[in-house]
Amino acid sequence: MDQWERRSRAEPGPMRMLDGAGRLRSVVREMAAAAGPPEVQSIVSRSVRAQNIVPRLQHGRYTGHGPTRVSQIPDSLLRERDKTAKWNGIPHLVQKLYTNSQPNNEGLLLCHGILKEIAPLLSMEAMAFVTEDGKGAQESKFPNTHVFDLFGGVDLLVEILMRPTLAPQKKKQKMNEDLIKDCLSILYNTCICTDGVTKRLSERNDFVLFLFTLMTNKKTFLQTATLIEDILGVKKEMIQLEDIPNLANLVASFDQQQLANFCRILSVTISELDTGNDDKHTLLAKNAQQKKSAGPSRAEINQVTLLNIPGFIERLCKLATRKVSETTGTSNFLQELEEWYAWLDNALVLDALMHMATEEPDQSSSTESADESVLAASQLRSRLPQSMKIMHEIMYKVEVLYVLCVLLMGRQRNQVHKMLAEFRLIPGLNNLFDKLIWRKHSTNHVLHGQNQICDCSPEISLKIQFLRLLQSFSDHHENRYLLLNSQELNELGAISLKANIPEVEAVVNTDRTLICDGKKGLLTRLLQVMKKEPAESSFRFWQARAVESFLRGVTSYADQMFLLKRGLLEHILFCIIDSECKSRDVLQSYFDLLGELMKFNIDAFKRFNKYVNTEEKENVSCLNTSLVILMLARRKGKLPFYLNALREKEHCEKYPGFLLNNFHSLLRFWQEHYLNKDKDSTCLENSSCISFSYWKETVSLLLCPDQTSPCAIISYIDEVYMNIDKDFTED
């Protein structure tokens, strides 16, 4: 198995390598010390310094003066320095490669032979780097890849690969597939072992776009996809998918296996760059950033490009909902699964094995070799355990669900929604729920934020991506009722009828040919696993978010009662109060869900009061909750009474102004945030049933600068304690 089949997903960190010049300086000192008297030492030192190859190459690269290629250095000098520096003949091989790299059959054949000599020297180092996770990498361990790059090997391989594209159309020389594979393998091995190579390649847009053209060949697809993925991972600026030559035809040429792996690359091109989670990136900072950004981002443009590819979304839906065969009931299935995963770390690796096990023998080969190929494939197919096949499918679905999730959160959301519904994504996932998505409880996992890199097992990643997809799909959209089956939709109608309220229009308009089939809908299945989830499980966070998104939007009494009848409120309260859950993120997600489940619902409040009617009772507060209270007070003409009560509270605490000054600053932030033209503020109307104009009027009234106004905060702060002119963006 070659390096491509043992690759690591993680981009290698900086390596503490001494440069080649450091080694040569040591050689100079040793030779001078052995030379004898000072005058002899001086002669030897000058002689060696004149031949100091590495600094001359480096100087030439940076300044353009002096040698920039190994071909400009005498072969005899290379061989002499090779012996002392222990370069394993790599500079000489690079020189031969340059000399013979002519765009003709003879030249390419000679190049391939030279690459066959170079490849083993680099692949052994790359294998060691991967298996040791790059820890404690020293120059003495990885000199070959460093020397190969230092003497121009990387740039030369790029030139060899791209040279046919520069030739006139009639004289283009088709390169051998094996030669391309070896070039890509050597480039990748150098990237993972030598710091800076990947970044340097990423700065060559012409080369990055050229790599996509190599993906049309099935034999070079895996190597190309892996190299592209790593290069895009460090690229400063996101590429534009529309710049890829014949992108639609390229995607159409992919089989389902290749398309799934292509999603790994697409995920980098359609996701907005993570701005981090530190204090500098608050809502206020994000609002300011939005104002600076004119027009759609590159990620948004790329999303539109994908949606315009005929059949793209339909194929992703088929991949996401494709079934896998049942397990054969092996007793060691779970252990076997983990053992395979410990060795194979991503879908590209599995592809290599799956391809070997399923590919047809080369018809152009001899009958004898074809028979051997059939026998080898048959043996491999019989050796592949069922667990590996399932793992293969799981890893595909993780990539596909991620891409669909990102598209659902983009500006083209309604178009994506329509397509996902039409291609029956939700009922397809419902049919996979028990057999693949949630067939066992995973343990020993940690909670990851929305944009954090996750190194979880594929099983855990699949569950998280599935829950994120449900959250994005349901959030403020009428299509959320596709998560129910026909019987459950009828139940919603019955709840509305009994309460003597109109049935929700979105329920009536739901196309029942696109909803879940079977005895339970996807929402009901989610509630069942949610109630069984262990107390310490971080899945609780994503489960609560997914269910909460179903309730977001205009308050629906029927939706709330549907969930209340299934014991959701009692489960939430148990998790908050009695389950010993310590995760702040999980607890916050349950409080948010509790708020959506209870708002304007007297039945929910009765259930809540029954559960918490003890000596110890909950209190939850936030800026918008405070505003709701003040808006109700304003409606009853009691706003001055509440503001005066806050001032009295300050004096009781012997800290005049600390509440009202802070509240004044928060309201100014509220205006900055919610009055942003790019902000969709309908969520405030939906969650409170108060028009947004009344929200704005109340905030303006509270922030009125007139000190004689009985409804202005400024009227209740003594001048000596007034601090409302301070910039609220300051710490």
C-alpha cells in the first residue's frame, strides 16, 4: 500500500528543520580544523565557501542573481558535495530530471524512470511522518524531501505536469497516467514533510486550477483530490469555482464515489472563513464587518455556481440517502469497526481499497495478467469486512451532509429547500435513521462548536452533521413539516380542531408525497433518542438545537402540544434540574428550547409549574426579555414606574447609575445590531408577537436625550453619575 493510502488528514505543522546551509557550515568547520595551520585553514575555507551550493541557490531564488536551478550547477560539484552532505544523490537525480524533461515520448519516458528512483527516498520519510504524526520532526529524520525541494524538484514537477497545457493544441503530448500519479505522489510527500511547500503551491492559482483538470481521469483522481484538499486548506484566498475549466462537465464525469470525495474539496470553497471565537468577534464586531463587506462573498458566489450545475443537488440527495446492506450479525462488529478506523483515517483511503475490490481488470492487458487481476480483486473483496463497507458509506455521508448543510444556510436557501424537498432528502434520511444514523450510542466524545475542526470518529461526525442539517432545514421554514409522517400531520390538525384555532397554513399546504413514510417521522425518532441520551453526552446540545429549530418562527400551539404530548417539557426540566449536566452549552440549548416550547402556551406553563413547584425555583434573563417587560409596561402607561424602580434599586445597592448606565449602553448596542439593514428582525416579531416597529419605538423612547421625558433612561440618572456618553464599544 503506497503513501496515498496511508495519508493523514491533518496539515503538518511547522517542522524544526535546520537548513542545508547549516549542515554545510558544519562541514566547512570540520575541514578547516583538519587542515592544520591558520594559513592552510584560510585557503581551504575560501575554497569550500566558493562552492557552498545551498546559500547560492537560496540567494538566487530570493534575488534572481546567481543560480536558481540545479541545472546551473556543475554535475561534478553536486556529486562532490553529495558525499559529505549525505544528500542520497537527490540533487543529481533532480538535475537529470531537468535535463531529460522534454515534452516528447522519449523525454517523458526517461523522466518517469528518474522519478521511480526518487519516489522511494521521499515516500519512506512521508510514511514515517504520518505514522509519527509529525511529532519531534528533526532534519536528520527528513532530509530527502527538504533537499528535493531545495534543489528545485517541486517547481520542476509542477512544470512537467503543466507543460502539455502550454503547447499548441495540435502538438499537445498526452502524459502517461502513471507518470502523473508519481509526480502527484512526490509532490504530496514533499508537502507533508517540508514546511512551506503546500503554501507555496497554493499561491500558484494556475497550478491549483490545473489540478482540477486531472480529476477527470479515474486513475489519478485519488492523488489529485488529496493534493487539492491540502492545498486549499492553506490557501490564503478562496478559489472561485467558476474559474475551474468545464466545471459542469467535470462534475458530470464523476461517479458517485468520486462525487462524495469531491464534497471534501467543495466544503473548503463554500464555507465562510471562521473569524474565531474570542472576545474580539462579538455580535458588534460582526455587524461592523458586514457593513464593510460590499456584495456577496466568494463562498456565496461559489454556492450559486454549484446550484447552477445540472443535477448536482439531486445526486447529493441520492448519495445522502443511499442505503447500505445489513450487517451479517458478527459478534465482534463494533470492535472490528474501531480497529479498521484506527488504521484508515478517511474516505480517500477506503476508496483505494474499495476500488481495488470492485474494479474490472484492464482489458488491454494480457489474458494471464487479467486472470491474475480478477483473482486479486476477488480475494480482496472477500476479505473486506462488512464494517468497512459501512464505514465507507458513513464517511461519504458526512461530507455530503456537510455540503448540503452549508448550502441551506446560504443566501439561496429557498432554492435549496425546494430542491431538497423535491428529491425527498428527509424521507430518505428517515429510512436510514435506525439502521445507519443512530444505530448505537457513541461514547468518549467531546462537544465541538459550530465551526470547530472535529477529529471525531466518522460515526460521531455523521450524527453531528445529521443534527446540524435538521437544524438548518427546519429553522424558520415551512418545509419543517416534512419531518412528520401522514398520521402525525393529522394529529396536528386534530390538536388545532380541539383548541378551536385555525390549522397552521403551512401544515395544510404541505405536499404529503414528500413527507416521511413509515410508522414514525424523523422528528419523533429524534425525540426518542434524545430522551435516551446519556447525561454526559454532548449530542444533547445538537439534539436540542434541532428540535428548537422546529419550533422557531410564528408560534404554533399545535406544534408545541405535539411535543408536549411526547414528554419533551419534562425531559428538558429533568436535564436542567436533576440530570447533573454540567456543560454550559448543553444547558443553554435546553433553556432556549424551553423558551420556544412554553411561549404563549398556558398548558406548558401549568406543566412547568407542576414540575418546579418546590422550594428552589429557576430565573432566566436577557436583554430582549427585559425589553418585552418594558414594552408591556409602556402599553399600560407604567414605563416611568419601572425605570424609577431601577433607580431605587441602584440606591439600595449604594451604586447609583450602575444599572441604568449599563442598560443605556446595551440598548444602543441593540439598535446597532437589529437596525442593521442586513439583519432579519422578523425573529423578534415571531417569538414575541409584538411588531418590530413597536420594539424600535420603545428603544428610541428609552434612549431619548431629553432629560425631561418621563420615559427616557437619562431622566433617572443623576448628572454626577451619568456615563452614557462613553463609547459602548470600549471595554
